[in-house]
Amino acid sequence: MNPLPLGLLPDTAEVVSDGSLAIGGCRIDELAERFGTPLFVYDEAHLRNRCREAVAAFGPGNAYYATKAFLCTAMARLAYEEGMGLDVASGGELFTALRAGVPAAALAFHGNNKSVAELRMALQEQVGHLVVDSVEEIDRIEALVAGGLPRPRVLARITPGVHAHTHEFIATGQDDSKFGFNLGNGDALRAVDRLRRSAAVDLVGVHCHIGSNVFSAANFGKAVEVMAGFAVPLDLPEFVMGGGLGVPYVEGEEAPTITQWANVLLDACQAMGVRSRVCVEPGRSVVADAAITVYTVGTVKHIPGVRTYVSVDGGMSDNPRPVLYGSGYEAFLPRAVTAPRPARARLVGKHCESGDVLIFDAALPEGLVAGDLLATPVTGAYGHSMASNYNKLTRPPVVFVQDGTARMVVRRETYEDLLRCDVAH
Ligand code: LLP
């Protein structure tokens, strides 16, 4: 029966006099009319607030926005304007950040399997630092530097053997992982020794990332303890604890704020005698609840004694998280934000498979009909960035709203875009 918990909505969300939702001073129904659906609506003030919170908590230049969570040139520029560095994890993310005008020195370059071409690009552009993930990567960097490219600043990615409480696909700190150098079996120390001795790199620190959507502050405290035990004797200038802070997606979930997360990490660093600059790479916690996705309801199918299916005009192509990780979401009608939600239905998309589910058992208001706008909150992270063209659906536009103004920062794809890479006629 519970109405949507309003805490899941972006900072500037308000219920206007007729019970409808506005964000950034813009009515959602008017945005849908103007830009069509499906539509990602981001609250620009919310994005800036979270960036500022991270910068205030960790210090200017010490918080890198993890662009994989949501990236377009407007977002890259926004995060940089607010004092964040940017974490990029592929040539494409690097290219986007540079095109946005972010200086290479503000970038951290990641990846467990960086290609020679990607490494060449990162070295040529002189990114702020590279997070080195493997022995092969050290070989590749040494060859590139021997060939005349500038010597990079590097951190060693360490797998601390700490298991974060999250979905197994997004846990990365455990020994059984494709990422980084294992601490427990001595690989980490061997890698650090080699990087220290190598004339091709300047080893400036160690890095770890235990996983994503982690709610437990204790997991982060444990990771600092383990990493500090390794890093303090090395006495390197940088200590990067990755991202991973979780956010509430559904009623009843609670997560630490960025400030609380910072307190846990920084207190643990102090207790362990870490004297290095402490850096982080938050993605989800900066952008997730800054956005909602707005859909239009197409069909409503009641199967007596079984269930009701409510189909919208998007689906697993704009939000694959429910299918990939079993992630939960809430849904509401932007025309009746605070309405009780006594009805239950499976919220599905328009793709040609039964797995195309957005919410397995959604609480919805009575009286929902075809043609209604329906929205899912907390879709700002790993939605647009993991969107696909499955069934040749065109990816939705992204609109930033602020102070009564909406600006489209990513346009909707066209059918012509779908054929952009087809070369056979
Ligand atoms: N740093 C590193 C090295 C990472 O691998 C990641 C995320 C982050 C920072 C940012 O983590 P965040 O603060 O966003 O949790 N697609 C999945 C999430 C994958 C995260 C991958 N790495 C999802 O939708 O839940």
C-alpha cells in the first residue's frame, strides 16, 4: 500500500499543487511531452551537490568520479568543474573525458586488460596516473616507454582478499578475481618490487576496489586495515580505496552518505597510520539517485489468478540491472507521486523475451492505464551507461534539469544512428 518513499527522488524533486512531480523546477509530464519517452531526467543540482560533498570530504583532486556509472561530455565536464578528477576504464571513456575538455592530468586510467593501443593513448596524453593491473601490463608499458613515450605515474592495483557484501558479479576484492595483484599469495609485493625497480614508471601508490553497491561501512573499514598493513611500510604518496558505496534503490534500504563513508575510510586510515594522500573513485553514489527514467505504459495484461503485466516503451535495453543482478527498483506515476500503491504487477519492457523485466513484483497505484507516464527512480547509475540497442531500440535521450530549465545533453538515437556502422549495402 505504501506510496513511493520520496527519499528515493533527486534532491530538487517536488510534488506540485496537482500532485505531479517536478524536478529542477520542470514538470515531468512536460518533459515527456517535449523529449518523448523513454527519457532519463537528471537533476543537475543533485549531481553538483554529490560532487561537492565528495570533494569537501576527501579534499580537492582526491575524489575521482568513476565515469563508467554514467558518462557523456556534459557529465564529465560537470564533475571536473566541481573539483573531481575522473576515473576512466577504457580508451572510449578516456576519449570522452578528453573531448569534454577535462585535462589528462585529472584522469586515472583503469582496466584489467588494457590494450597496447589504450596504453599508448594514455601515455601519449599523459594521464594523471595509470592503475596497473597485471604483469603483462607492466611489460607493455615498459615496451612503450622504451619506444619513446613519456614515463607514467602508476599505482598498483591490489586485491586485498576482502569479501564485500554485494552481488558476486560486482564484488572485486576477493582472492578469486580477475582484477589486480593478490595480496595473500605475494603477487602484490612482487609487483610493487618490480614497479619500484622499473625505470619505465614512477610508482606513486597502491589501489584497491572491493566491489560496488556495498552498504556496509565495516567492509570498507576492513579493506583499509588490510591495505594499510601492506601500504604503510611502502611509504608511497598515494593510497586509493576505489569506489563502491551503495545507494538505496527500494523502500527500506539504507546506505551511508558520501560524508559518512569518508569518515569511515579516513578514520580507519588515520588509525592505521596512513600518511599518504587518500583518494577514492565513487560512481554510483554520485549519480544513481540524481535521475529517474520516464516511460509510457503501453499494454496492461491481466491474467486472472496468475498476475498482471504492465509493459512500458523501454526495458532491459535502458536498464539491464534487474536482469543482470536481480536488482530491485520502485515505480510510480509522475501524475500522482504520493498515491498509495496497493496494486501488484510485473513491470516489463518491450523486448522479445520473457527475461525483459524491470520490476519483478512492482507496487503500483490503482487506475494505471495505457498511455500513463510511469517512472523508476534511482536509475542514474549503470543505466544509460549499460544501455544497448537490443531489438534495434534507439537509446533514450538524457536531459539535465535545473532552475526550471531543461537542457538535452544526449539526444535520442535515430534509426539512422542504428545503421551508422553498417558498411555492407
Ligand atoms: N573504481 C573501480 C576500480 C571500479 O571498478 C568501480 C566500479 C568504481 C571505482 C566505481 O564503483 P561505484 O562507486 O560506482 O560502486 N554495473 C554494475 C556496477 C559495476 C561496477 C564496476 N566498477 C551495477 O550496475 O551495479
